Amino acid sequence: MANYDFIAIGDTTTDAFIQLDTAASHIDMHTDVREICMRFADKVPYKDVFIVPAVGNSANAAVSAARLGLKTALVANIGDDYFGKECLDVFQQEQVGTEYVKIHAGRKTNYHYVLWYETDRTILVKHEEYPYTLPDIGAPKWVYLSSLGGNSLDFHAVIAEYLARHPEIKFAFQPGTYQMKFGKEAMAPLYARTDIFFCNKEEAQRILGIEENDVKKLMTMLAALGPKIIAVTDGTAGAYAYEGTQAWFMPPYPDAEPPIQRTGAGDAFSSTFTVAIALGKNVPEALLWGPINSMSVVHGIGARQGLLTRTQLEKYLAQALPEYQPREI
């Protein structure tokens, strides 16, 4: 059995980026949510389409960790179709171990449609209902868990039991949509076992069921659920982290070029932060690493193209301005 540094668990998919040419956006006056609008029953022109296989939160994290130098594998499910084979080919090219990727005969591989307008996107998602099982992954140094389908609740108990039997494994948790919908009570064993927890500000509010805007308070409340380190991103405003009684704010990496699109920025931050900790960095040092990969990935199409190698990341870090530093809050 391979001795892996980093094993990611979660669904993988192919993303079809449809770059819209004609659309509009507005802020809903009741919810303060930005909405994309197209005329119903119309023919909507688009600029281009880009097919990006082998993505998804955990898949992105696995590729990110591999490019940064860790020995990496992925636990995922695919169908025995063309798109599944294409995903496997990408993982093999990226040097991500695929022995734990289960191929299901007669089933489809996840396929999502990304409506890309200006620099942001709305994703039409469909998780195929695979029968989730956990292979014997041995005792990797880190397990990274993220997005799974709506039928995966019982599978989380299996993961929690495996981690309980292997206390030597460090555990990073970046909950996806359904993992947040299951609720913090159902996820309690995993929260209690988590070494590093990731979400954005809005997700923290959703998980906790509150409208608190103070990110430090949100992090202390998340820490009360069990995670040892909390990292919360706040879009272009920056990122935060909390450990013990200390909290930090980290500004974005200065970038003169506008983003192409923002898909995968959160995954890039979370996976890179985890890799930094896995390599022996402390929390402030991990905060220096994460935003660099986020900055890079938004200049590519999809969540994988802009992910950096360690050499590339360290070059950006060496060129950083003096004000690119975490500060305690």
C-alpha cells in the first residue's frame, strides 16, 4: 500500500464552462443577493465553451497538493463512460494516485454546467447517486474531505469511524453544499476530529445559523465545534485564521491583472494552506501561501489550470511587497 502524504475524499466532475455573451445581473432588493438574469424562452447567445475534466473540491485539492510536492491520491467515484476515462487520464497526468477511484459500470460521471458571466459563475450541479464506500486507505499523513452528494450522510459516519481508528491521521475538512445542509449536529463527529476547517464567511454564517458579521466571532464559534485551526475566506476582502486564542487577518496577494473567472479560488486557498501545515509551516506562514494560489487560479479557465508548483509559489512569495503579511486581530 502506497504511503501517501495527502488523500482527498470527495466527488469529481467535468465542468463545462459556458461563457455568456448576453445576460444581466441585479441585486435582489429583499435578499441583497446578486442574480443573473436572462429572458425566459429566449435563444441566449454565448461567446465560447470550455470543457474542464477532473475537477470538484476534493479533486482540485488533490491536484493542488500534488503540484506542491506531496504524494497524493483521491477517493472518488466515476462512471464507465468517456468522461470518467478522461478524468482518470488527467489525474494520472497530474501524478494523483487513482487506485481509490471507483469505476461504476453503467453509470455516468458527474457533469456540471458553469454559466460564466463577467468574472463570476453560476454552476448547475448534479451529483450522481453512487453507493459510497471507503476503501482501506491505510494511514496517510493527511485526509482532506470536501463535497459529496446528497445520499452521502451515512458515508460520513464511516469516515469518522475510520479516523477514530487512526488517530495519527491529520484531518482537513472543507464542507460542500450537502455537508452543510446535513447540519452541524449530524457532522459533529467530523467537526470534533478536524485539525483544519475551511469555509467562507457566508458559509460560516449558514453552518452556525446566525447573521454575525464579525469573522473573529464566527471563527471562535466554529472552533467550539471541535476544529483545532479555523480558516475563513472573505472573497476579495482577504482571509482569516484562528488557532487557540490567536486570530489573524491576511490580505489578498496584490495582483495588477483582473481575474478571468473565480472558480476554484477557495479550493486553491484551502488546499495550499493544508499543504503548508503538512510541510511544517505555522498558521501565519500558511496564510502567506494560500492567497497566492487563489490569485493564480483565477487567471486560468476552471479550477485546475492556474494551480502552482511549489517553486512557482515560492517565487511569488519572494516577490511579495512588505505589506503582504498576516496581522493579529
